[in-house]
Amino acid sequence: MELFLILKIILIIGAVIAVYAIARNLDIIKIILNYWKDLIFRK
């Protein structure tokens, strides 16, 4: 039973890290899209 609890805790921590990484990547993707939009509409 303790092993199952430890596995659940590890899974929750992994999910939090994954959500944080996805959120960081979304910010980077937004910056890249804004850069390309500025390049296209500047001309």
C-alpha cells in the first residue's frame, strides 16, 4: 500500500511538471508567432 501511495505522489509531481513545461512552451510559441506576424505585416 505504501508503494501505491509513493507512485501516486510521483505521478502527481510529474503531472505538475508537465503542465508547467507546456505552459512555458506556450509562452515561447506565442512570442515566436508574434515575431513572425511582425515580420509579415511590416512589409
